[in-house]
Amino acid sequence: MSEILETCELSLPLGKIKGVKRLSLYEDSYFSFEKIPFAKPPVGELRFKAPVPADPWSGVLDCSHFAEKPIQRDIFSRVTEGSEDCLYLNVYSKQLKSDKPLPVLVYIYGGAFTVGEATREVYGPDYFMSKEVILVTLNYRVDCLGFLSLKDPSLNVPGNAGLKDQVLALKWVKKYISNFNGDANNITVFGESAGSRSTHFMMCTDQTKGLFHKAILMSGTAHKDFPNDLCEDFAFRLAQQNGFTGENNDAKVLHHLQGVPARDLVSHDLITPEHRRNGLMFAFGPTVEPYVGEDCVVPKSPVEMARDAWSNDLPIMLGGTSFEGLFMFPAVAANLKALDTLSQDPSRILPREVRDISTEEENAEYSQRLIEAYFGDSPPSSKRLMNMLDFYSYKSFWHCFHRTLNARLAYAKAPTYFYRFDFDSPNFNFYRAKFCRGHIKTGVAHADDLCYLFRSAEAWKLEKSSAEYRTIERMVGIWTAFAATSNPNCPEIGHVDWKPSRKENPKPVLNISNDVTIVDLPEYEKLKIWDSIYKTEQLI
């Protein structure tokens, strides 16, 4: 995907590595070191457990090509691929020598904690390499291999192994990035979707204190319905689906699961209609750990964690896309009849965290409030697909961002910059195309902002006069200015003066569209309706 100019070697305290000097799509040269091990392979006895730091190696490690993705089953194609031996990271450095070390950006991928990969095919560094920065991308375990949780403390599988992979990778970056000309005292962690929720967990857990200096949350936060109790028997049921016939005993379940091929483990079918009604779409993800071990990442609810998080002293950027809910097109389109029956069971549209603590009368009133906000006077029906997708923009995404912004304004001392990505390209918004399969041709879907930060295999060389190329320049300009200086204002956005959000007026947001402007958040009025169905102490 990018031209190789020459090979190069680098010495780390762990051993020597061989990388390559590459030329980006727009002919910027940079140094590429891929598939660097930051942990021992999480196989055998280490399956499901917290990662263990990689051992030093002898000789020269070939780091000229990225690692396979973590083993996973694709959400759309249902094809299983990848490797259980997956704990590697990639370092892309604009220069290996300069007067001052370079700011470091560490990216955590999304994929509902079920899929995802740190490959150049999806997250190519080409656009970032027009700037004097270092980009790190990392693999972490997904699905059951990253998020299986057992209650028995003697087994040491409390869950969140995938988040613990991220913690270990951040420790590795802090310790070794100076060897790549990186500034270990200027590290920005960012992520999108589940990667953004991960970034927020990294901001909230004490395990990462001091490992980074700012963060960017793109379309995901830890302020999200967290139905821990719905997942209680998933380990047992996973074992049963893979031939286990014993009783629900954690030690016996673990012993059985450690002998099942990884490909079979991720090919499960554990989600029931009742789970879906309660908002659970994927079986495995972050969980409040059942006991606090030495590497515990999530000891209590994320809402509580965010209140006194060490990162309240760090500047952040936070935002999302203008039509996040297009992500839900496949699920809603496959079950349009559910819209026809919504009027008979309206409370199913409420977040479970609201429904479970409210009276029947309150739930009836709250669901009516939301139905009126999204469907108006006419009842929900299978003809109102777009209304339902708009609803999901708020339920699954914007209300979470709104809560996180308000929590920051209540508890953080450092600035929070709020943005909204609204650039609608007919052919370069690849995620809308992927989710909607040509049925919807306009709107800025969940993840469409990634098309303007990372070069993917689908991208082509744009004319520099195009609106798409200008959007890449703006996005990379904002992200790298923030990484370098903690202030996202940059020449690429012109004379716009983007100020941090303020508690007394949280409406202004940077709107990134054909033009970059400060506007009052268009979603604000509907977000107040969402606020009204929560108890105050639940919100932030």
C-alpha cells in the first residue's frame, strides 16, 4: 500500500528491530516499525488472563510488516480470521532524529470490543505522516478472549483482559517511545467507538496514571448503559456451546475453555432476544470486575470512576459524527416489524438503567416522551426507518457524549474541546457505504471521521483541490496541533477560535463540515429530553 524506500535498524533495550522507510500516498517519507511484541503471546495458560510483558529477544526482529488481527468473527460476513497470538504494536515515526523529540499519538481501534485490528489496511498512517509526529497503533484482544469474566478470585480471570492489553501497551510506549524519537512526556491517547470508550477507561483507571498527557474521545465514552448482570452466565454458556457438560463451576468452565480452539470460541451465538431488548448487542465487553485484583482496571461503575479520575487534570477533545445512528441500519432494516409493534411495548426503547429504577407510570411517560421526540404525532412504523436511526444516534452515542461533557464540566479542571464531524462526501464516507450498503446515500455515519484521519485500503489519491482532501488536512491539523500543544486551533481551520466548553453555556461546538464553524449543538434540545428521563445522580 505504500512504497518502501529502504530498510533501517533500531536498538531497543529489549533487542534490535528491523523496519522500513516508506513513502506515503502523498509522498511524505516516514519510518515504519510493525509487529513489535509488547506482551507474551496470550495463549495456553495465559488465555483470558492479564497480559505479561514480552521477553527480550536475541538477533534482529523483523518489524517490516504488521501482525495478523486478533482472532475474531466478522460482524457482517461472519467469517472467522486472525490469530490468538496478537499482542503487537506498530510505531510510525516521521523522523528518527530531530532537534526536539516528536509528540506521540497512540490510537486504540473500535469494533464493539468484538472485532478490530491495528493494520495498515484499515489504519494507514499516511495522512498523519505529513506532520512532525509519531503514531502508534496497537492490538488488543477482543470478544471472549479479551473480555470473559469469572467470579472465582483464585482463577485470576475477572475480565477486561483486552483493556489490560491496552494498559500494558501504554506502559510500553511510555518506557520505549524515546527510542523512536518520541517525547515520552507528550503522549496523546485517542480512539473511536469502542476504542474511544477504551480511551475513556484508560482516563478513568488508576493503572494508567502518568502514562499519557491528553486524550481524544471519538464517538464513544464510558458513560453508557453498563448491563453487567446480563452477562453473568456467558462463560458457562460459551463452554456449553463448545461441548462442556458439567455444572456451572468457574474452575471447570475455565479448564474446558482453555482447551477449545480459539476459532471455535469466537464463533458463539449467546445473545438472546431478551438481551437485545435490554440493549445488549454483543456478548463480551468491559465489565465491572467482580473483585479488585492488582491489575484491576474497572473496580466500580464508570460513571463513578469518571468523577474523581486522575485524567480530570488532562485536556481532552470529545465529539462524534452528525448521523451516528446510520451504524444501526443493518440491525433496524433486518427487523423493521419491531417498529410496527413498538407502540405495544414502548418501554423497550428506554435505556435499561432508566427502566430498571423507574415505576411503570414513569416508564410509560418517559417512553412516550422519546417516541414523540423522534416520531411526532404519528405512531412508529416500519415506514419510519430514518426516525429510528435518528433515535439511535442519541441513545447509543450523543447522549453518552453529552453526559461525558457534563461530567468533565462538573469535575475536571482541564479544558474539554467539543466537536461535531459533519462532512458528507458522496464517495469517501466509507463507513456509511459499509453500514447502509447503498440504501442511504447521504449522512455522516458513525466512524466516517476515520476516513479523513487514516488511509485505508479503500482510499485513493485525492486531488489536493478536493473538499475531501481539504477535510483530511483539517482533521490531521486539529488532531496533531492538539497532540503537540494541547490546543487544537491550527492554520488548517482558519480564523475559527475554538474555545473549551464552559459549564454556563455548553452549547457551542466546532462543526467540521464543508466549512469549519462554531455553532450551537443541533442535537442540544433532544439531549435535554434524554436528560429528563434520568435521575440527576445517574447522569454524571
